[in-house]
Amino acid sequence: MKEKNGVKGSVIQHSELFEEAKKYLVGGVNSPVRSFRSVGGDPVFVKCARGSKVLAEDGRKLIDYCMSWGAMLLGHAHPEVLPALRKAVGNGTSYGMPTRLETELAKMIAEAIPSMEQVRLTSSGTEAVMGAIRVARAFTKKNKILKFEGCYHGHADHLLVKAGSGASTLGVPDSEGVPVDFSRNTLVAPYNDLVKTGALLQEHVGDVAAIIVEPVAGNMGVVVPDTDFLKGLRKLCDEQGALLIFDEVITGFRLTYGGAQNYFDVIPDLTCLGKIIGGGMPLGAFGGGRGIMKVLAPLGPAYQAGTLSGNPVAVTAGITTLKCLARSKPYERLASVTRTLCEGIRDAAQKEGVSVQINSLESMFTVFFTEWRVTDYQTASRQDFPAFRKFFHALLQDGVYFAPSAFETNFVSVAHTKKDLQSTLQAVRAAFKKTHDR
Ligand code: KE4
């Protein structure tokens, strides 16, 4: 990609594009967290992207750590994914009929994540979670779902209860437009709190279909599970006859090729996937053991469907992405690059006397402006949001794009280079100086 003066076509200010967008698109965006509402200013409009960089419409090249909210683990415009997509598009884009490609992707998922013996492909993570919860309710014939405060599982009505990500970012964790009845069956416990989770289950004994959890929370910023948290949830589910659902839309194929369940050796009954498995195309999936999944139509009475579910173009991107990951096994390098980056950020903060907590695991990390450890939504909510805003814009000024929300996660991709890290840490040092200058 060429920089400012080499940019093909005109250079245009984001403010101009944002004003135009707002004439036709609600809030100028198609997903609220992109709107820069929580950090202020105009969102970055992208002209194109490649590897770890995006080329913004104002002509600036930015090192990207949002990476389409974690979808682009291989980096943007990957040299194997794009040609595969071009070929797939040449064969047609959607048939609404079965293809061998869907079987191939489902087989790859099942081989990587053996608990997903049977898979259903969808077009988004939200749909995958909706499907998994419907299967859990149909299988157990129970109604209640227990989720955790600050976790985000997509925008289905019954899950917009104390939700993270954009819902928290915009201060609507309990969205308007969701009838109280819809969320009556949604129980909420604090993340990492097995005692309160157990007590809540006890209060509703016999009526909880499932516990759904982000095995590593990424939607209140990164919050890593306490040592026995996931094992404890598994035990509680077994004791209560509830299913354990891992929402691995972020962690699936990111923490390891087999996701968080492989990483922590805690096996859920149902798993939801998205982001990485679509390689940047709209694709989600949910799945579990044959005995549970058989309640799903067309085999069983739990209905779920989708016009573009498993379409050949998205599936091709997914297959190509997973093949690259299975072959290159980039996980050790991703973890090492992220560790180096986080150590550098920590050192820079210490040098400038700025209190930060950096939560990271493998290639996910969040910089919280707080002196307290961040272990759940309450502690994540104590951060110094104005300091984050200053930090975010100072980095952006120096060509580094972090996720534009204090309740989100930054992602390192295979495409991030040592030079990217050097430039990033240089920008971080300068940003802490600015943040420190009250
Ligand atoms: P989608 O419907 O956005 O594909 O997936 C919903 C979802 C489900 N589960 C988890 C753990 C997720 O993180 C998400 C979506 N993540 C957000 C950002 N953290 C997507 C960004 C956005 O909403 O624009």
C-alpha cells in the first residue's frame, strides 16, 4: 500500500466522510462500537488494508491492533486467502444448496475442536450463540441461561443483559427495546465468582439450561479466568444438569488451534465460533456432541436457519485460514510478540509514572488505566476513561490504531512485525508522556 502522497485517488478527511455517512447510516456506522462515541472524534475510514496495516482515507498508514475485532489473525488481505476468494467468487457466491466445502470446513472444525462433533455454520457470531442457546434449552427442556456481567455474546435480545463490548462502551449494557420478559430468563453473575454463580444456580435449581461464558473475556477488555474458574463452571453444570457453553467467537483458533477449551483443558457441551473461522468473511458456527445437536432441525424440533449460512465464499475464506493456521502453527510466535509488546508498554508506563494494568493472554491484550487488578466487570469499570481516550488518540496521532473502546481487546496478528512493535512502543512512550501531562 502506498502512503500519503502515493495513495491512489483522493485523500479525504474522515470528518467529511463521517458527515456523509451519517446522512444515510444510523450514527454513520454499521456497528456502534466503530463510531468512536466513547473515545471522541471521527472514526477512521479505511481505504484498504494489508498485513498489519490499514490505509486510511486521509492518506495515513496505521498499524492496526483492532484487526476487525479479532477476525484477522492472519493479517489483512492474506496472500493465500485473497486468491482463494477470487477463485471461489468465480464459481458463484451463494447457492442455498449444500456444497462439499461446508463439509470440509465442518470436518476441520471438528478435528480441531473434538467436542464439536456436529457443527452448524451461520453468518455471524450472534447467530451462532442464538443457535447454541436454543439447542441448550431444547435439549434440557429448561429456560434459564446464566451469563456473566461484562461478557458480550452478540446482540440477541435475551443476551443484552449487563453485556460488554459496544453495549458497555455506549453505556447500554441493558439495551432498550428488549421487553423485560425476554431477559427474565437471563441470570447474571460476576465473572470469576464461582460462589455467586453457584448461589444463583441454587436459587433456580432445575431450571437453568446452560451457563454461557467467554472462556477468556474479551468484551470488558481482556479478563483472564482465575485458575479454577472454568473447571468450577464445568463442575457446577454437571451437578445442576445444565450445559456449559463456551463462547469462543474471539478465542476460537486464537489461543490455540483448538481454542480455549484445548488451552485450559476444560471441555464445554456446546461451543460458539466466529471471526477467525471466517477469515474476514461473515461466518459463525456452533456445535457440540451428536447427542445434544440432534435436537436441531432438520433432525429435531429446535429450529435454526440462514439463507447465506455456509455460503461457498465465506467457507472458502475459512478453510484457507484454518489451513494456514494448521500448517504454520503461529501460536508461540504470536504469544512471544504480544509478551514483548506488553512488557514494553508496562515499562513505558512505569517510566512515566502512569498507573496501568495490562491484561493479556496469547495474542490478546488490553491496557487498563487503573492501579487495581482487573478481574471482572466491576474492576474493569473503575478505569480512568479520560486517560484511555487521551492515550488512544495520542497513539492514533502517531500511526497506531488500538481498539476504539476501553472495554475492548487489542489483537496481535501473524502479520505484525518487529518493526511494527518498535514503532508501536515509540508511540506508546510518547502517548504516556502526553497522558501524564494533565
Ligand atoms: P458477531 O455477531 O459480531 O459476529 O459476534 C458477536 C460476538 C459473540 N461473542 C463474542 C465473544 C464476541 O466478541 C462477539 C462480537 N465481538 C464484538 C467486539 N468485541 C464485535 C464488534 C462489533 O460489535 O462491532
